[in-house]
Amino acid sequence: MEFLTDMAAKRAELTPDALAFTDHDSGLAYTFSDINVRANQLANRLLENGLSRGDRMAVLCHNHPDFFVLLFAAQKSGVLLVPLNWRQPVAELQQVLHASKSKVLFHDDAFAVAAQGLAANTGLELVPVGANDDGKSALNQYLEGTTPSAPNEAAIKASAPWYLLYTSGTTGLPKAVIQTSGMATANMINYCQATGLSTHETGVNFLPLFHTAGINLPTLPIFLNGGSSTVLRKFDPDVVLDLVNTGKVTAFFGVPAIYQALALANTVASSDFSKVRSLGCGGAPVPKHLLVDFQKRGVTICNGMGMTETGPTVFLMDKGKAADKIGSVGKAQIMTDVRLQSSDGTVINGAGEGEVQFRGPNITPGYMDNKEATLATFTVDGWLKSGDIARRDDDGYYYIVDRIKDMYISGGENVYPAEVEKVLDAHPAILEAVVIGVPDEKWGEVGAAFLVPRPGEEIDTTALPGWCRDHLAPYKIPKTFTVSDDLPRTAAGKVRKNILKDSFLQK
């Protein structure tokens, strides 16, 4: 029989008075009991107001502990939570709201005007969340008068949709990835196995909560294990380093851009990382110079790899091998099976290179209301296709080579941009490099590089072909180099290569 899930109730039963969340800006603190009671109240209110299992409620807010009240209320009531990307313009949010069929929109004060515009002429109910001017939760008024006991209906099953995460859409319209309680449990096991997460862990939550990393890396695993998290509205390197210095962060996860910002912060030189036990990174490979920089500070950044569709943790490097396997994302954790498949459909055994595919309880059942996309994402024998080319070495460690769609063909030769980017990233004047394939009359496609300089440095683009020639075959050397102060990114910190390509082609 499939088990039922009420994660907040179980955690509150185990450690009711332990601290679960602290809102950094207001100082508002919630114990596990507080979270469970408030989630009960919200679930009851939603059901009293006529919502039922399978209905949707959206949320548009910066990070705040109230988000997790909504998340667990969704689990208790069966009303699916739909976190909205607050970086999107109202027109795009309107499309997502319409597609999600949400009946309620929770919003914080920063997005009150946007919420009113989204709700105009729709019948959408608006409910404020987040901190009031007095530091108390704006959600209190909506919860007033509701019973603190659990709803009469049992919590959703482990395989039932819990919340929907819309993909970042670097290549097209976003899809609603179904997230389940079973996926969250498997992710917790995978993450804890890789990092040794304990009941005394403390984390900092700043990655956007409309992204899987904001919820699951590692905030939800910390919650389920009985640890506590400090919640920041947005990422601020100085605030994060202050929390690190005061011993309030033992587990940390970021994308390369986050580590870049920390490394460049004025206070990093005096920061004490001795209490930080685990540093994880995903979204893109960590440049070698950053790995070395943090190793000098006594901590090791462990590369990982996962997807919204995988819960997300699949790979996460173990600290003991990180120095010997630079660039590796490690091995697949215990709840996930992995295989490599060649372009002709052959499964690769032993060392080799091919598309990495996944199977296990951490894998999404598919995309909500989109059977066509679901069928296209899974193989006929049930494996999730990642769209990533990976290499497995003789020791069983994996290295992400590149996205299949990012590979381009120049003069009949395959070029993986990640290999070229790695060479450019090693240049002393370059902070970040991104390479895309663009049309060329002679070669079919050639590389176009986009570069962000290090602070105080100037990039001599005329010297870069020579730099590349020492490390790359001639056909892999980009034909153009463009210097920019920044690059367009998704909410997860990934560079939006489609925008770079569009801008290049419009020149």
C-alpha cells in the first residue's frame, strides 16, 4: 500500500519546539510546531473556501518562511502550489497563471501591484503573505479563526502531485514539472547520503523559491532532518558571509555565479568557513579557479548535477575525491539509477560518453496537462532523458560534457562549448565565458564567445585566439569574442544562450 505524507506533522511530532525557520529581515521565527499548525490552518481555510484536491494556488513572493507554510498546506489539502517566477514580466506571468488554472494568488507586499494586475477581471482571490511593517506575518489575517488541527482528509499520497515547478525556459515556453512527496523523500536521501546532513544542520535559504534549488537544496532536506534555515529575501554576499562568520551556516548550496560573488566580496578575505561542513554547486560546472580559491579557505566545493525533473539531486561529488576528480559531478546517489546511451540507442557499459538518463523514485511522473512533452522526455523503457552528454571514467565518476542542444558542428567536427568555455575561464582576465554555435557560410557553424572580465581587468580579444590555440584544436577556437559586463540569466543562474544567439544574429 502506498504511504501517505504529512511531512510537517511528522517533523513537529519529533521536534515540536525546535527552530525551523528564521526570517532574516524581520527576525520572525517559526518552530516546527508553528509551521505544522499554520499549514493546518491554511489547508482548512482553503478547503472551507471551496478549493479541493487538484485545484491550484499560486504564490508570487520573495523568500520568506510563509512559503513553506503554503508548501505544507498543499501537501495536507491536495491543492497544488504553483510558485511564480517574479523575474518574469506580468504578461508572461499571466500566461503561466492561465495555464496553471490557479484560483488563489498569494503575494507579498513587493508584488501587490503586479498581483492586482494579474487578478483583474479573472475572479482570482488575492491573499497577502510575507512580513508586515511590524515584522509579523501578513498571512495571519487569512488564517484567523481557522482550526489548528489537521484537515479531516488524509494528506496526499507520495505519488500524487504536490506542487508544480515551471521550467526556466532557456529554449522555449516553460513546462509545469510535477513534484511529488515521494520525489522529495528520495531527494532528501540522495542529498543526505552525499553530504552527511545531520539533525543539527543550519542552512541559509536565498535561491528563488520558484526554482527546485530554492526549495530542495538543501532547505527541505534540512527541514525534514530537523535542522533550521535562515531565510533571506534575496542573495546578498555580505549577509551570507556574515552568517558564515557567526557559525549560522553549516550546509550551503549555490550556483557558480553565487560562488563568484562570494569570492569577489570585500569581506571574504576575513571570513571564517570552519563551521561550513558542505558546499554544493549545481546548474553549471564550477570553474577550476573558484575550486582552488575556496580550497585555500579550507573548504571544498562539491559539484553536482540534477534537474527539476529529478527532484533534483542525482549526482553530488564526495569531498574525499573532489581534489582528485576536478570537474566531476561524482557518482549517482543511492535512490537513482543512471545509464549512458549513445546516439544510436546503444546502452554504454563501463567508461564512455553518451546521453545520461535517469530512473528512480526521485523522477517526476511528467509534465502537468502536457502528455506530448512527457512522452518526448522519457524513453520507451521508462528512463528520463536528460539532454546532457556525460562521460564516465574508469572509476565510475561522471563528468557533464555539455547539453546535446548546445553542441555545434564546425567543418564536420562536433564542438562542445563547455570544453571551450573551460579554456577561456582559465584566462587571468576572464571571470566567465560562454560559447555558442552560430551560422557560418564556410564552416556551417563556428563558435562565438561572450566574456565577462574580472574586476579591474581588460580583456584583449586579439590575443585570445593564441591563448586558445595552446589548448584547443583550430576548429574549436571561437571566431568572435564579445566582452560584456554581465550575461542574461535564468532564475537558476544559468546563462540564457538563446538570448545571446538571438542578439548575435540580429547584428
